[in-house]
Amino acid sequence: MDFRIVFRMADQISYFTAPDDLNVPIWRYLDFTKFVDLLDTKHLFFTRADRFGDRFEGSYPRKTVATRKQRMMARGLNEENARGSAQLISTATKAFTRYTAINCWHMNEVESAAMWRLYLKSNEGIALRSDYSRLRGSFLPFNETIHIGTIKYVDYETEFASDGSISTPFLLKRKSFEHERELRAVICRLPTRKDHFIDISKDSISDGIRVPVDLDKLISHVYVAPDSPAWLTNLVKSVTEKYSVKAPVVQSSLSKDPVY
């Protein structure tokens, strides 16, 4: 199926909101093998949006979709054209999950016990500490635009969100995920033809996109998971030295024993 692009790409950047504090610490929790892959390739992996576990990824609140036809009629379209355009936007919005790739970070002044449990299946994991400014400044020359913004958490049953940008649904999540305090780096890769049509039967991204980064600019500290064995900390230090990463390796403070 072909259709003309219904959102202007030039409008995308205005929908991405930086955190109030540009130096707010951000964290990425990952297992050891993915950490080694990052060091070895020097590329951050952006996951295709429809590969995430959240079925609501890239969708709109119900009120946005329910009022779409009426809002188009208010702009002067007759009922038939408004209905067709509303359906077109729904079809395009679902397809855009295949054309969008995302790299996620957790904003927090300190490491999060909840994030350790949520994103790691064992105690053999790593948390990378960075900040918004570091992340933005770490990307090496790349032929696609990377936008970075905070997630807005909304009630998908009762709230309304503007659908004037293809970025909007990727900057929204349900309130149930508010504990994630997520910051996202996003790439949109539309399979655009010279005649400005796109074909939603085709994919422009397979599983994701790898983006080259300067690891020393990106990573301020490497944290080793709570209760991890001593050999893992030593191995992480050895691996970071092997790949000439300057960030210090730190044992999670959640591993400390209490005092009474």
C-alpha cells in the first residue's frame, strides 16, 4: 500500500523535550554480553519500536483516536474524506513502529534497585552511567538525525495527545511505566520514494540500527550489579582496560552491608 506522508518530518524536532537539568544522570542497564558488544563495536543499538515488549508502543490514547474524524471535519473535510483520512493515519501510525528505532535510558540521580531487577536476569549485569549532555555529544558522524527527549506518562483511557507528528506516540507511555523515568534517543527511517510516497508493505529497519559513539564521551562510570561475584568486577575492569575505556568501574553501592 502506498500513501503520501501525512506528517512533515521538519516538525519532528519540536516534539522532543530535553530534561530540565541537562546534566541529569542517566542509566542504561544491560547484561555483560551486551556491554562487551558495545565496547567491541563502539555502537549503541537502537531497537526497532515494535520489538519492545509493550504492546502500546507507538500507539495513541483512545481519546485521540476517537476524536480524529471529528477534528478533521472541523478543519473542513466532509465526513467521507475525514473518515478515510482518520483511517489512513491509524494505518500509518501502526506502520511507523517498523520505521522507528529507539535507545532507552533511565533518569535518576542514583542507581535504581528496581531497574536492576527489571532489566537483568541475573547478578551478572552492568549499568552505564551517563547524562543527557554526554549522550547528545557522544554520537559520531551518522547519516540520519537522532532526536533525544523525555517520555510523557499519560492515562491512555482518559487523556488526549496531539497526533500532528509521527514522533508523538513514541514519546508517550502509560502511567504504569512512570517509574522508568525514561529518556529516549529516536531515529525515524521512512522508506521514502522520490515521489514522496512510502510503501508500508516494506521495512526500512530489520531488528534495529547501530549508531557509532565515542565511548569516553558517553560513559562516565560503569557500575557492576549488586551482589555480583568479585570475579565479575575484576573481569569488567579488565575488559574496559582492554578497550581503553577511561570510565571507572564501580561496584554497586546496593551491595554494601548495613551497619547497626
